[in-house]
Amino acid sequence: MKGHALAVLCFVPALMGTDKALADGGTVQFSRQVGDMRFTVMTDPTPLRVGIADVSIMLQDARSGAVIHDGRATVIFSHAADPPLSMRGEATRAAATNKLLRAAQLDIPRPGKWQCEVEFVTSEATIRVQEVLNVAERPDRWRAAAPWLFAPLVPMGLYVVAEWLASRRKESRQARCRP
Amino acid sequence: MNSTLSAILISWSFAPWLAFFLGLTAAIYLRGWRRLRRRGVRQFQFKHLTCFYAGLGTIYIALMSPLDALAPLLMSAHMVQHLLLMLVAPPLLWLAAPEIPMVAGLPAAVRRTWVIPLWQLPALRRFAAWLTRPATAWTTAVVVLWLWHVPALYQWTLQDRWIHDVEHVSFLLSSLLFWFPVIRPHPHRRNDSFWLLLPYLFLAGVQGSVLSGMLTFADHVLYPHYEQVPRLWGLSALADQAIGGALMWTIGSLAYLIPLVLTGRLVLKSSSAAVVFRRSCTSHQSLPSPVFAGAERAAAAPNLSGSMAAIPWFEQRLQTRDSEAVSRGGRSADLASSVAVSTDGLLPVLSSESCCKASAPPLDVLQVPVMGAVLRRGTTRHVLQCILLAAAVIVVVDGLSGPQLAPANLAGVTPWIHWRWLLVMGLLAAGNLFCMACPFTLARHCANACLPSSWTWPHWLSNKGPAIVLLLLFFWAYELFALWDSPWWTAWIVVGYFSAAVAVNGLFRGAPFCRYVCPIGQFNFVYSLVSPLEVKVRNPQVCQTCRSHSCLRGSETMPGCEMGLFQPQKQGNFDCTFCLDCVRSCAHDNVGLIAGLPIARLAASDHLDGGRNTMRTSALLLIVVLSAAAVLSAGWMTGLGSALQWQAQNLLGEYGNPALVTAGTIFGLLILPLALIFLVGSASGAAEGTGDWRRNVGRYAPALIPMGLGIWAAHYTYHFLAGAGTLVAAAWRFAGDHGLASFASTWTCPCCAGELAPWMLPTQCLLLDLGLLASLYALYVVSRRQHGRSRQALTAAAPWAILVLALFAISAFLLLEPMEMRGTLAAWPGGGP
């Protein structure tokens, strides 16, 4: 039993870590050049769905390609529903794994067409870029939970194998003992 | 430093599963390596350890360094990542000869259950031999390499993280296969010619050059993803692709060229007889036992001794060992002894007979330095009780005098969100910790001291019946009066609890409140049966000579067990309050807090009544009621439960909800579970051939405990994770109300502000999974104990397994239903307190 328990326990952290929020960019949704600056907006998950979404922005000097780290970037998602919905979050480097990006996490409540606006504020100017994004339905909870709910099949299968191995060993031992 | 570069250098990611896997692997290797070294096995030197850690470090750098962050932006960075996984990490890992240290480093139980039986499977060994053949290994590595570079697949890996992970794993595994025939790590012998390595490596270099040439000289971007992502340093996607191809070309060529040259030198300088260990071999012999590997090398070694200077160090390692073996005795008559010496420490690792010997004694928490001493002291328990008593007083005060808004009141959040979760987690992680620190017991002791305590608890009530009735009443009242939403009622429940403890123990001898009345205690007693810690005797033989029975009767200075548990007969934690009086009173210091695998204990008989049978029926009923309550209480808080309550109200008016809750409680907690238990017990009894459903239920029903605890844990984890922050807000308000701190007007309810953490659902599912697995295992063990490893064991356990699976399925369904965040939903008045 101890061996099985250890084997099962080894699975747990491995399984727990798989649902990570990468904040490493994801899919490029749009890229705009405004003046000397280039805005590239990426989202994760792919496709963008209802629920927590990671929105990453890369701000670059359009000529040199150098990444711009100063200024404040805010992501605003708005939906022309009745009543209108809007949410915003500051995109920061701290929230991004890839420090070339600035990331913000937003909880998108409904599917449909959302206007994604990035507001970039420096001491000199405020720049806005926007694009309409399609947000898909939330994935079915059963589908999302299926890997976790069917996870016991793995240790159960392993246990069956262990039992089979044990019975084989027992049989071979008995065969050896026979005169 | 350039700001872009500095940003890249700090872009380290962290993948818990990978860190865990690498850390675990490193720890197992180190443990095995140290064990082997302690046994005097000198084949495993420091350089092996260094190689292994360098290999793991390379994997870490490839997957968690800034390379990983850059990979979606730069194809060249992605290529370096792959090259590390394919050309650097695998050779380093094989040079560490990892197999024997890894096996030696595994816990004995894992070796015994898994490694040795698998090692002895001829089919598996044949498969491994086939897989590590040069032709198979080469083909696999090349196919995997080319397949993942097909534009559609490569593009897919950049869009889906799971596929990306699969790609990395397949690169690593196929490359491990590829490098295996090249290095042939100890204890494997080379059963093919070194000549074979020349075309093996050369052709690998050629195909790599073709692929890298295609990447380098392509006139368009092969992977469109890199055309869409922002470009760094003005590097175009095409130039980036060319750099990636060039890196693959140069690094790949070097990686194949170095071993090619070393092998060529070895081939040229050594005689053909020395190079060929065996001219022909059968496939199943390529994974030899260490004994045979040593013997055959020892036989071949004389021919190798002349080529020491010319061979790579990893081959030198093998030859050194072989030469040592030969120097101890070259004649065949001495081979056995030389092999025995050269493989000293290896055979014990792999032989089932020697590694399955006596395991270490179980951990006794009371013997852990500091912790053991602290737990043994009676004052520790009093301190814990005083802390919880103070918490209870605060809850009562706030519940009676504070705002009647559950999320803002300590009585509205502490008992229903935090305490319940801590109690369940305490049971899962250690044992019956709440009873150990129970403040009601403190009141009970006061009552014993101040009141006569002269009556005897009625015999007809000396079972779990009173507690079951109270539990049913509680579950009924909880739903009907929405206790979670009423700080005032909550406070009165706590007051009522203290009053009941004082009254029962003030009038009756012993500890009838804990034993027969307290519903929380019964919950703890049942579920502590699957806790990892148990109060039990250390050495049963000592108890055989004991005549004082002080664990039960007490000593001159210490009381004995108030619950009437006699340690030598006690099995499991049922009825044990973890007061540790028996530990302190035992004249032989023979009672400990022993760690063990709880599920194995469930299979033991008579663990429900501490060796007595008088309470067995009521204890079984208690288990059934608690298992049903786990499902029902989760069901009431789903949208389904709410909809039912609304419909009942619409149909029957003000009587609708009470009628529904009453009917639901009676039917859901008593009638349906008992009917199901009867059916399942009858079916299982029939399968056993006895038809005795009562005995069958007595044997199998305890296996429901882990499933029940899994459901409770998943349920309470939801409340805790959803509303943990309420404690801060409520405590802050309480402090402000009582002049202890200025209350900031900007405070808002921290709970339910948004979507719950994405790992909430996996956590809940895993708790259910663990409950399911433990219950099924317990059922199987109980059945196997009765019927052996037979078909009848499976058929007898099958009805119960179906019941457990049904509980799991219903709980999973409820888990996936929209849940009410009871007691935490209300907003602060006016947007803020």
C-alpha cells in the first residue's frame, strides 16, 4: 500500500501544476503603430474565452524595435450590452512572466464582441489603440473537469498492474517450490 | 545594459510540475548515489553526480529560463531550447549512469511493488531491448525531429501549451533513446560493434544538416507565427529563421562530431577483439542483470586494457571497473567472487529478497524533538483550549452584539468558513486536532469539578444514537433557518454547546458528552479513522506484562482515558479525543502518536468501537448518515437545491420550505441511505454466499468514510477559498467596533469579488479523487481479507464499489453545478462599512 500511496502522491503536484497561467503572450490579437510606437496585444487562452483572460502588451519603439518600459498601460475591455459592460486592468511587467511584456488579467463575464482598448499614458501624451475581439463561450465545466475526474483511472490502472505483477510473482514462486 | 536585454534576463518562469519533477529526480538520484557510496560501490563517483545534476540543470534552463519566454517571439531562441533538450541534456544524463542510483534511491516500498516486478517482466525487457537497439533509437529520434518541424505541427505547438509540452517531452525522450546506444550507461554492456556508431552518428549529422539547411536557406518564413509576433532588435522573421537553422547546423554538427571522433579513435586504437563484446546476441539479453554484465565484461576486459588512453572517459569508467575485476582473479574459477565484489551494493538494490527486509519503524510524533516534548505536556492542551475558548467568546460576543450581516460578523464567517475547513484539513493531515483543543472540554472539566457528576449515563443511551439525532437536527436546522446567514443563531448554538457540555458532565460520570452527545466529536471520531496519526501502543508485548492498565485507569497523578479506551485493545482513532492522557499516564511510556497509512487501518476489524461491540450498529449508522449528509449538504447549496426550495415555496407558501427541508432531511439522510445500504449489503452478502446483510454492512460500510471525507473536504475547500478573506474584513470591523483599531471606510468585502482561482476546480476534484481511490482500495482490501485474491473478492466488493462510484458521480455533478457562496455574498451596506 505504501508503494501505491507514494505513487499516487507523486501524481498530485504534477497534476496541480498543469493549469498554469502563462502570461507569456499567447495569440497575437492585433498590432498597431501609432507615431513612433508599436503596440502588440496578445491574449491567452486561445481562443479567447469567457473567464480569466491574460492580456499581454508589448510596447516597442517602431524604428529600433527596442522595448519601452516606462509609462503606464491600461487594458480596457468594453461590451455594448444592455447595460454596457466595461472592465479595466493595469498591465504591468510584474504580472508577466516574459518581462518584455506587460500583462493584465481580466475576468470576461460574457461571450461576444468586446472592444479591447489599450491606453498608454506617459508624462507627455496619452495614446489609445483599440480593436474588436471575439470572445468565445466558457468551456463546458464537465469538459474542463474531465481530466481531473478521470484521473483516478491512472492509479487504478497502475494498481491493477501491480496486483497482476504480484500474482505473477506468487505463481512463479510456487512453481519454483514444486518438486 | 540594454533595457530589452535586461528584461529578457529576468524573464524566468516557474512551472510547478517541472520543478517538482526535477527536484524529485535529483533527490532520488542523490539518495541512491549516497547509498551506493556508503556501501562501498566506487563506480559512482562525484563526476556522475555532477553529470546528472548538469543534465537536470540543462532541462531546467531550457524550459524555465528566459529562453522559454523568448521562444514564442524568436525562432532562434526556440531552436536553442530544443537543442539543449536534444543534444546536451540526454548525454549528460546517460553519462551519470542513472539507472542503478535511481533504483537505489527509491523508497523500498516502491522498489518492492513496482520496480522489481517490472524488471522481472520478460516482455517489458524485450520491449526495452528493442527500443534501445541502434536502428530503433535512430529512427525514432529522426522521425520525432522531422515530424515536429512540419510547419503545421510547429505552428500548433506555438498556439497550444499542452502540445508545446508534448513536443518538449517527445524531444527529450527520443533523444535519450538516441544517445543510449552511443553511451551505453552502466550496467548495460555493448553488444554491438563500435563500428556501428560511426554510421549511426554520421547519418544523424547528415539528416540534421539537411533539416537545418532547409531552415537556413528557405526563401520564406516557414512558421507564420513568427511573422505575426513583434520583432526584436529589428530582426526580421526570415533572418531569425536563418539564425535558428544555422544554430541547429553548427551545434548539431558539433554534438555528433565529438562522439564520432572519439569513437573513431577508439575503434582505430583498440583491437577488434576488444571492441566487440559479443558477436551475436539475442534481443532479450541487452538489458542484463548486473551479475551477468559484470561477468561478461570481466571476461572481455583483458583485451581492452591496452586502449585505456585513447577511449572517452565514459568508456574508461567501464573498463576500469572491468580491469579491477580481472585483477582480482582472471581465472574463470574466480569470476564469481570478482563479480560479487564488483557488484557489491548493486545486487542488494535489485534483488527482491534483500530489499524487502524489515522496514524502518513508523514515525512516532511524540518522539520528534521539541514537538514531541511540547505535545506531551498537559499544559499544551490547556493553552490550545484557552485559545479556542477565547475565539469562541469573541464569536459569541460578535454574534450577539455585532451587525447581523454574516460576511461582516465573526460569527457569520469564522465557524462556517474557516473553522470547518481547518477541522477537515486537520483530520486529513494529522488527526483529531479539534477534539484535542476543544474548548467545550474545558467547560466539561469545570462542570466535573463544580457539580456532583454522580449519575450514571443511561445504558439505553450509551451509543451514538443521541449524537445521530442531534446531527440530523443540526442539518435540518442549518438548511431551514439558514444558520450560516445568522450570526445571532450561530452565537446561540455556541452558547448552547457550552451549556450542554456543562449540564451533561455536571450530572453524569465519565465523559458522556464527548462520547455520546457531541455531534462535532462524532464527526471527528468517524473521519479520524482515516487520519495519518493514531494514538496507539508502541510495543504490544510491553502491554502483555502490564498489570496497572494505567492508560485506562490512570495513575496517581494522571487521569486515565475518559472515553474508556484501553490502549492494547484500541484499533484506530474512533472515540479518541487525542487528549494524550494515556500517553502521560502510561507507566511504561509505551503509548505514542504513531504515523501510518490510514486506509490500511480501515480494513482492520473492530476499529469502530475500540474493541467493544456495544456501539457497533450505531457507529455504522453514524457513518452512513455522515456520508449522506456530505452529499446532501453540498446539494442544498447548488442552484438545483435553491430551485427546489423556490418551487416548494411557490407551491405551498410559507410551509413549502420547511416541508421540503424536513422531507429532504428525513429522506436524504435516513430513508434513502438505509435503503441503499440494505440493498447493497444484501447484494454483496449474496455474492459472498452468506446472505447475511448485517455482517456484510458491518464489514464494508467503514469503507465509505474516505469518500465522505473527500466530499466534505471538497465542499469546505470551496467555501474557504471563496471566502477566506472575510475573516480579515470581519475581524477588522470587530476591532473597530470595540475601539481596538480605526476602521478604514474604504474597506470592501474581499470575498466573491470575481472569478474563483482557476485551480479551485482541480483541487476539489483531486480531493474527491483521493476519497474515491481510498474507499475503493479499502473495499478491495476488506474483501480480499475475506476471500483472498479471487473472483469472489471482486464480486463481493462490487456492489459497494458501485455505491462509492455513485457517491463520487453525484458529488462531481454537484461540484460542477453553480454554487451559492453562502454567508459571503452580501455586499457591505452603502458599498462599504
